[in-house]
Amino acid sequence: MGLTAPVVVLVHGLWHGAWCWDAVRAALSDRGVDSVAVELPLTDLAADVAATRDALDALGWPAVLVGHSHGGAVVTGAGAHPLVRELVYVAAYQLDEGESVSRTRLGDLPDSRLGEALLVSGDTVDLDPVLGARLLYGDAPTAVAVAATARLRPLQRAVFRRVPEGIAWRTVPSTYAVCGRDEVVHPERQRAIAARATRVVAWPCGHSPQATRPADVADLIAERARALATG
């Protein structure tokens, strides 16, 4: 009898959609690993967590739950779901109790220029198209960066302030991928956050490795899924 691996559930970050995982999903398929990508409402953290838990319920199968950037806050809150076997954080917010995407309790760490790129109108937050593209996709091929930034969407300001109701990584194993040239979540902040993870890897890339190095992202996720395979 062969081994059965968990399905990979992919959770995107701010301004993005499930589409941002397309290249990773194709690479996972090439490696024989099934995956689904969650479409977050980006209205507040609780709604994003609920959407992810709904996806896990619909899947009905053991899962490796992967979060990129803000998606890390989401998987931290959703990852206590009984089907989740491991969490994978990619340049992500592996938050602790009382922390939010806009406020972590990690001491005096450098910030990126993300704040300069925010365009706030009432409760809606968009990104400056030039600086935002540079910060998110500065190391991506031009065609990839242009295509991706054209698909970004506004989000609700409340997403930045909410804290997760549960901290799944305290009971679920986790892997953190530090992106050493990130201009959105500063690498020093990532390294401090990654101290919370069970294991850590590092890549010399910017904030969006799912676009710039999808094969590496897929290799990491597939390795974790296969490690959890059962007979």
C-alpha cells in the first residue's frame, strides 16, 4: 500500500488573491502533490481565518497549511483546525498572542518602506503602483511583476489591526522560510519571527518567492507534505 500525503492549502497575503499561487500549484502538481488556494476576503483577520477554516472543512483531508506574508497571521489563527498537520510560513507573520500585522512584540527591529507605499482612503488601503510594485516584486522579471501588480486589489484597514484568536504554532509543527532580500517584511524582523518556528530555511530573494522561485517554494512544501505521509 502506498503512502498518502496531506493536501497543501495555500493562503495569500495582502492585496493579492489565490491567483498568486498559480506557479507554485503547477510546480506542486509536477511533484505529485495536490493543492488548493484560498481566496481571502481581506476585510479583517477573523473573516480571513474563517475563509481558510471553511476551505479546510470542504477539503476534508489532512493538510499542510501555507501562509505568505499576511497569510501567516491567517494560518496562525486557522491552523488549530484538526486537519492541519504542519504550518509553513513564507516571509510571513507568525504572530504570538496580542500581536497583529501592524504590531509585533519583538523589540526594536527595522521596518521596511511599506508604510510609504500605503494609499489610505477611509477604511480602504491600496498601494502606490510604483513603490508597491518595487517592494513586492523588485526582484521578479519585469513581465511577471507587471502582470502580478495589475491584479492587486484594495483591502480593508481592519486587516492590519486584528489579532488571531488562537496561536496554532504552539501546538502544530511549523517551518519558516526567511526571504533575505525582502523589502516588505524586513529580513531582520523575519529572522526574529522565525525563532518561533520548529525549523527554518533561508532564501536570498525578495518578498514574493511564489513568483520569483516557485520551484524552490514547491520543493519545500512538497518535502514537508511527504514527511507527513501516512500509509
